[in-house]
Amino acid sequence: MPDHTSLEYRDDVVALFPGQGSLGSGAGAEWQSPRYWEVLARVSEAARLDVAALLTNDSDDVVRTDRAQIATFALSIIGYFDLIERGIRPRYLLGHSLGEFSALVASGLLSIEDGARLIGVRGAAMARAAAASEGSMVALMGGDEGARDALEGLDDVWVANVNGPGQIVVSGTRAGLDDLLSRHKDLGWRRATPLPVGGAFHSPLMAPAQDELDKALLSVEWGTTDAVLISNVDGGVHVSADEWRDLLSRQLTSPVQFLEATMALPESVRTSIEMPPSGVLTGLTKRIRPFERQFAPATLSELEGIEL
């Protein structure tokens, strides 16, 4: 980890940390700085997995739940440390689902190694829970509060992500989602799109994974931080180990309240910088609230070109 203890925080900047859905094959090809290899060595050893191969090989293996999470985490941390070396240290840190683990490592509350170990347990446990339940997810667009309320009357369908006004993702069993897809317009949704994911994430179907993660969360050491971290679970600011141990557990079976978390940022935060693999969260935040400047660097050279 770079020594940035003397670097002042930028109170007008938020760093965004993406979830696993942002990653594609070969995502690490444009980020191979010395920092890249140092971080990958530490993550790979802790996760007992060749993460460098996942990020550099042109293979669909990287989008598997148990692989995508650790690879996304590693790339986000690389981007954050490169940003620190550019002299930019955001005060506010906001992750989406898996991205909360990246934000916790960036803040100093978790070490790289403990973050990698937790994500390894989380990803494997989620993959097992997904295989046992055979659920999936559907993105819904163009609905109002009435359309949101109508979902409560469906069987085996749960709100999983609240990503913006009129834009949510639901999880459910195959039967429950088939029912939703057949009558989503009657329920008030303009568009319903099945997502190519491996399970019904952020729903009660992930309860078995929650049990496994709870055990792992008891084994890590927690640090302290002066950064401001905003939770997906309740849109609140939390900085203590006890709070985050509970929040990371609840996050597996609770909806990601990204809309609420983004709105919790003060108006003084005028710049967002999305860590790699970037783009998705920048698009979401544009629909939620205005920023004067938004950066979503796709390569190391683009990140190095950020001027604040």
C-alpha cells in the first residue's frame, strides 16, 4: 500500500468502487504499472488464485461469480492506489455491492489480504448458494412508486438493487421471475430485461452464503480511518468495525440502496472518480444527482490524465 498518510483528503471528491457486473475479459491489460503487479501478488497469495491470469487472459472465466469478485476487487484497488500516487485522496468512498469491500480496503479499515480473503469466501459461498437455488435477476426500467409497490404482491421475487429513479433490479426464483416477465407492463414497468448472472443475489436465497461470510468476518483485523464510507444497506455513514461487520453480512440478503447512498453525499462533493473496471457507476450517478466533473478512466493513462 502506498504511504499516503501525509496526503490531505479532498473533501470535494468521491471515489466509486464498482461491483462484479462491471468486469469483462482482459480488463487488466491497460493497467500494468509496477503497482499493478505488487497488488496482484498480494491478492493472489491471499486468495490462493492466479488473479493476474484472470485479468490479462481473454477468457470468459473471469465473469464467473467466484472469480469476477476477486478480479474486480484487485483492479479497483490498483486504480485507487494509482490515484493516490497522483496526489488525489478522496474523502468519500462509495462502493456498489462487492465494491464496498474495495472501499473498505481503500479506507484502511481492512488490509488487502483480509479483503481478498473475505471476497474469496463470499464469492465461493454465493456461487454455492446460487447453484442450490437456481435463481436469477431481472432489471426493471421506467416504473414509478406504484410499480415498485406492485412488486410486493409477487411470490418469490425481491428487490435486489435500487440503482436510480425508476431503475431497479429484482432477484427471484425462475418461476417468480417468469411470472414477472410475463406481466411487467401490467405492473407499471416499461421494460424488463433478464440479466446474465449466476444467481438471485441480494435476496433471501443468499442466506446460506451469509452464514459462511459471518464466520469469516470474525477472523479479520480492523483498522481505523478518517475517510467517509457510505453503506449500501441503509445509505448511512459508518466507520466502526462492529458496524461494518454487520453491514457486510446483511448486504448479502438485503437490497443495494445505491440511490439512497449516492443521495447521502453532501452537495460539497462535486467530483466523482470511478475506479476500474469503470463506467457503470458513473452512468448510474449521472441519473441520480449532478456533479461538476465525473471521471471513469478506462486505462492507466486516462487516470494519470485526471486534473483536479
